[in-house]
Amino acid sequence: MARHKLTLKRKRLIAAVAAVGAVAGGLGIAAGANASESKEQPVVKVVVKSVLAPAATADVAPAVTYDTGLAPLGARVQVKEELRRDGGTRIELRLRGLVANRAYGAHVHTKPCGKLPADAGPHYQDQADPVQPSVDPKFANPDNEVWLDVNTNEDGSARAIATVDWRFRAGGARSVVLHEKSTSTHAGHAGTAGARLACVNVPFK
Ligand SMILES: [Cu+2]
């Protein structure tokens, strides 16, 4: 596609991106029709930085733990959401203060964190599985959900990045939940990762 002959879809994308850029402000966004692809930066939509607080404080705390052994009080969590120019979404999870050299599962969930682990609801799915709970790998997979599994280093820190080729529905994704195990991909168990250890509220856009 020649740059000066923009398709309608492309024009709409640019208009949307320009609007987002106006909101984001000061991020050096090049939304003009002549901007080269390589200079266009993703748009940062949401950044949440918090520490794990007791689950009993879930109505006011941005992030809580349900297992202070595996997800200690005061452990740090950061989640960043970026909208990609290609229409996709990039989600980054950073953790500090967890158990060293350990695998954890993590996903984007549909509801805010609560006092109970189940309060965060099911995983966010781009194409919703008509059968719930969703354990069919056709729906419960890292292309249709956001999986942020990590392995901590010797300091108990970890980072995960998930990139999907879609955007969240408004208000449809509200938290990231940390689980006790790596996420299963097998039919009948797909998407499961053991107990919910901690949860952080993230108002994904
Ligand atoms: Cu989960």
C-alpha cells in the first residue's frame, strides 16, 4: 500500500491513534499520514505499580495476596498495557519479592480483585468460549487469552510479556491474577494454573 493512498481502514486507524495520542499526551506520537512505520511508537494506555497487601483490604488496596508464603506481603507488581500500531496489544508484567527460582502462572482476568481469590472471575477471552469454565484449548490458549507466566530468578524477580493481535473490550478486563503453577495447555485443563495466589487491579483499556 502506497503511503499517500490510504485505505479507509488505515485512515480510521490513524484518526483513532491521533485521538489516543491526544489523551496520552507528550509521548512523542507520530500519527501523521507521512510518518514512517518504524518511527511510530506503541501507545502506553495503562501502567499500574503496586505492592501486595492483605486480602482483607481488597476493597481499597490495588493489589492483594491470598498466599503470603508464595506471594509475600510487600512484593512488588507492575503491569503495563500498550496498544500496538498493528491493532494488537502488548502487556508486560514485572514482579519483585516473590519466591526465588520458581514458576508462577499469571493471566488477565475479567473482574477486579476481591477479598476472595475467585472474585477476579474467569480469564479474559477475545473469543468467548460458550462452555464455562473454559478448559478447551481452542479458547483457553495464549492467543485468545493473555498469559503472563513467569519464572523468578534467584532474587525472586521476574518479567513476562504477552502480545496478542486484538484489543480488550471496554471494561472487560480488570485484573491480573498470579497462580501457583505454570499454565496448562492440555484439553480439559487448558488455562488452569492451580490456586490463585495474588491479584492486582488493572483497568485495561
Ligand atoms: Cu488466571
